[in-house]
Amino acid sequence: MKVTQRIRGDRPVFSVEFFPPKDEAGEADLWRAIRRLESLDPAFVSVTYGAGGSSRDRTIRTTARIATDTTLVPMAHLTAVSHSVAELRQVIGAYAAAGIPNVLAVRGDPPGDPLGEWIAHPEGLNYADELVQLVRRLGDFCVGVAAFPYGHPRSPSPEDDLARLVAKVRAGADFAISQLFLEPEGFLRLRDRMAAAGCDVPLLPGIMPLTTVRTLRRGPELSGAPLPPGLVERMERYADDPAAFRAAGMDVTAEMCSRLLEEGVCGLHFYTLNRSTATVELVQRLGLGARRAEPAGAVPVSG
């Protein structure tokens, strides 16, 4: 099933993102999270693709296993970093062979330094819209792309960033998922600007549950979103109390999600960090899950 079939409904949905595990312990954590979230029937689950293709084989393997061993709708990421067009064709072919019909096509971050200078492979691609076109030519895929509520960190202007997003949609993207943010206004403005530019594809907000001080600081640094002063003031009193910080952070996240749902978003995309507890809590709190959160014998997973 394609992502667009799952997100174009009469009620809001949720989706989740995982990254390929690096070892056996990480594999066990990931599959506990997958099985626990499966009971909630997310619209789809995405699996990331490491910088420079560093996790390419694990991405293919993990996404293929989700496709064959679960009831979930999988989506695999694909980046242009350090890949020739011939190599990209091979990866896309592997996705097709594994029965994966959904691909998130992103240019990707430079290896080693996500905010470093972009250098294209001499036989590769420069922009995500070119990657969208390549995926489209090679199969009947549903293609998603990334969107940046406050502009890509390396974009010269908001206008240029919007033009890049419009180019990706015109190249054939079916939907977009935003980078994480900590207040809803930037996302809602981006949605309005997309509509004004004639882009009518679904835009899903990317949500990182605010559970730790590191999440508060590191997320905006990588995504380019601002750190709202009011949020900092609200959270700083809990900086030395992890449990209290998590409780307050989950309140903040739930409030933001509620606002987005009131504004008519078709779904929420949760960055899980391969854990399930925070996402399960939010889905239950927001009334998004289609089924019971805890199947018989479920084992709680921290996160």
C-alpha cells in the first residue's frame, strides 16, 4: 500500500520514523518498538538512510523485513550523498525487488558534518528534485520529500527554500514531511506558502517528543528551527530533574500536536529514536491510535 492511500482519509493519522540498528542490542530495541507501535496501526513507518549511504544495506534489510514480517506500511529513505546515479539505480531497484513501494527522496547531509559544505558526487545528483525524477522513472513508487518550516540551514533565503520545495513537488513528489520544530507557527506558515504556490500535496509535521534537555537543544540546531524563548523559560526550571523535564516536555509536545490537529493537518510524523514509549503516550493522549496500544504480553520499552 502507498503512503498517500493511508494519509488521505477522513480522520488524522500518525506515522513513525526509525533508523537502522547498528548491533544486535539495537536490533532488539528496534523490533520491540516496532511491535508495540504496530498495535496502534500507524499510517506508515519510515526507515532512515545514513549519511553517505553508511547504512544503505541495513536500511534495505530493515525496511524489507517490515514489509514481510509486519502489517505495517514501510517507506525507505534514499539520499544522493556520495552516490553515483548508477549506485542510486541499484538501491532503487533493491527497494522495488523487496516490495517497498514508498521512498522518501532527500538530498542528504554531508558525511561527518550535517551542516558542512555540500559536494556532489562527480557522477551523481545535486538536488532532491533530480532524485525524485530518478525514482519516478524507475518504478511505480509513492515519493515523499523533506520540507523545512524555517528553511534549510544552508538555504540562502526563505524564497529560495520554498522554490526548492516547489521544484520537488513538480518533479513528482506525492507528499512532504517537515523537519522537526518546537512551535507550530513556522509549520503553518509553510503550509500556507505551499498552497499559495500551487502545491496541494499533503504536508506532515515532523514531531520529536520533548523528553530530554538534549532533545531541546540538539534538535533545533540540526533542523534550523528556532528555540522559542518562552519554551526555554518554561523548561529551564526542570533542567536538573529528568523526570519532571520529561513530564513537562510531553505536555509541551501534546499541546503543539493538538494545535496542529485543530489546524487540520492530515497526520503527525513522530521521530522515535527507535523507542516507542513517548510516541505511544502521545498517540493515546491525542486519540490517534486505531487500536489498543498494549497487545497481550507487551513489554514496555523506555524512550
